[in-house]
Amino acid sequence: MFDFLKKFFRIVFKILSFSLVFFLLFFNYSLYYTPNFIEDKNGLYNEDLYHQLQFLKEELHKKNAGKRMQDIFPEGFMFINSLYALSWINFVKEIQPNTEIYQEAEKEINWTIKQIYSKEGKRIFNNSLPLEYGAFYSGWSNYVLGKYLLLQSKNKLQLDSTHLSLFEEKCNQIDSATQNSVSPYLESYRSQTWAADMVVCIASLQLYKDIFENNSNQSYHNKIAKYALTTKSWIEKVKVHLDSTTGLIPHSSEESQGFTDETARGSSQSLMLNFLPKIDADFAASQYSIYKNLFVEEHVGLNGVREYPKGIEGEGDIDAGLIVWEIGGAASIVGQRAAAQNNDWTLYHELRNCIETFGATHTFDKQKKYIFGQLVMVDAFTAWSNSIEDSKSYHKMDKNWRKQVQFFSLLIIIILLFLNYKF
């Protein structure tokens, strides 16, 4: 009986140890992921991102993902539609307008804008706030419109008059409400204020300049100058309303004066640092430096973005998503894109490949899913983060960040092989 058990446990140990060796080899191989850029009649584009967009397209059109996400997240409908549209806009930035894929993108962007400006899109937001429908709705809806108009402008296409009118109207509203507010952070809901929503609002004003700076119409240049002054004033207000414990923009604030209500958190910092570089490059650089010091943390040789500053522990919530070893899911996925926006391509690739590895990615029937497509909001955020990468940047990495995890993996494999030999 003893010999039988001994033999049984040897077999079990061999199976488990070789399974672990196989997993470690596959894990290290996965860390070398690069997106598949292909060139065909449509031009040069990221095929992996296209497959992500095909999955989201089916979920939104056929499976009512907008409503499903609204049942889970406070702004789920708006968020998933905004991220979907922005991902398409970024995806076709190197594709010519006369191609099939560009026409598909244009159709999807226009469909999504209709969703954003529908009754369902506005339903949960208050139109009697100082900024109509609040900072979240105003910022994201206007930013999507601005990015689409900019795409059309760069391709020398006729700007859609309805979209242009909506964009100009909302820019005026944001400008006026910002100037008339003591606090730099406008409400998203009555008596509820999140700084990240206001950053998106100001970023949409910056798009006005990108769209019209080469237009000879003087009225556009007057508006550009006006919004530049508003932005400069807003930045100065933000600098005197930073979170005193971190020196960063706070997660949330008191609505009337802008005093910090909740200290800086990784999810909102990652989001804001996607937009700040285009608003004020110097201020963004100083904020990003603090962010990396307080929120980027290494575990077993791999970096992730914490939800709470180093030295502070906290639980996950609807903003943070899943937290493992203090590393936030939302903070890391959006932090991937923030790293690229701040020209930190090494961290971008590290976060991207860790998300690819731990995100259980799967491509089937030309649709790419994360965590088996069980939470479509994750797929929307990863698509937006991945869409920043173009043909010029996807090899832009200056060092092998995998060395430490490779060393740990090799050490474990040697130990396992030695134990199998001894047995």
C-alpha cells in the first residue's frame, strides 16, 4: 500500500510540475505579444484591434451591450458607446477614406453618436445643472464629436453640419460654465463632482483648435483664443486645488469650492493622464512623474498600476474594478494608454502585454475577446487603449522589461526539473 501511494504521489507531482513548467513557458512567450499589423487593399492597420471592434460591434448592435452595461455601471451606456466610437476613430487614422474599412468605421461612428445623443444616452443626466447634463455627459459626448470632426478635417472631408453645430454649442456651454465656476471641477450630477470628467470637458475645447486652426475664418480664431484663455485659467485653478497628500488632481471634490473630497486614485489618474498632455504638456509631465512614483508598482518582475497610492490599502469598487495585490484592473488598462500618451512606451508595452497575458484573450471567427467576453466594458476599454498604437509606434520599446520575470521563471523551472530528477 505504501509503495502504491508513493508511486501515485510521484505521478501526481510529475503531472503538476510539468504542467507548471508548460504554463511558465507559455506565460513568458505571451509576454512577447505584438499586435498583428497587416497591409491589404484597405491600407495598413492593426488586425487584432479590428477583431476587437468586430466583437464590440456585435455586442452593441445585436446583444444590447449598452443597456447591459448601464445596468452594471452608473454611466455604462455612455461609456461603452464613447469608447467604441473613439476606438474606431483612432483605428482608421492611417486608412484612406475610399476604402471598405473606413466606410465601415464611418457608419459605426455615426451610429454610435446617435446612441450618445439619444434619449437613452441622456436619460440619467440632469439638464438643469450649470453645465447642461453635467460634466461627464458633456465631456465625453463633445470629445467624441470633436475627434470625429478632426478625423474628417484631416482627411479633407466635408464636416457634418449637424455634428459641427452640436460641437460648437457644447464648447460654448463648457467655456461659459467653466468661467463662471469658483471650482475648477463642474458637477456631473447634483452635488457630485469628479475631476476626471472635467478634464475630458477641457480636452474637448482643445480639439476646437485642432479642427479649425488652419481655417481662414476669423471667428474660429477668436474662439480658439477664447478657449485657450479659459484653459489657462482652468489649469491655474486646478494647481491650487490639488490633493494635498499626493500633489495630484483629486479623485473627487466638493462641488462649490473644489476642495478635495476623495484623494487621488489610480483609475481616475490613469484616465486624466490620457487627456492632460494635450491640455498642458508641462503640467501633465509633472503629474505623470508623481503618478509613476505613487501608483506604478512591481510584483514578481512585472509592473501594474495601483488603485490607491503606495502605503494605502483599499477595496475595489465600481470605479476601480478588480484589485489584486493592490493592482487595479481599471487603473492598469487605462494606465496602458496613459503611458503612451506621456511617451512612456516601455511601460505601455509592459502593461499591454500583461493585460494580454492575464486577460484570457481569445480570437475566434475574427472576433477578439478579453476574459472570454464576459464583461464587455473591459473589451471597450482595452480597445480604446490599444487603438493609440499605430504602425510607427508598435515596436517602440527601449529595453527588455521581462528580464526579472524570466529569471524567476527559469529558477522555478530548474527547481522543478531537479526535484523530478531526484524523484
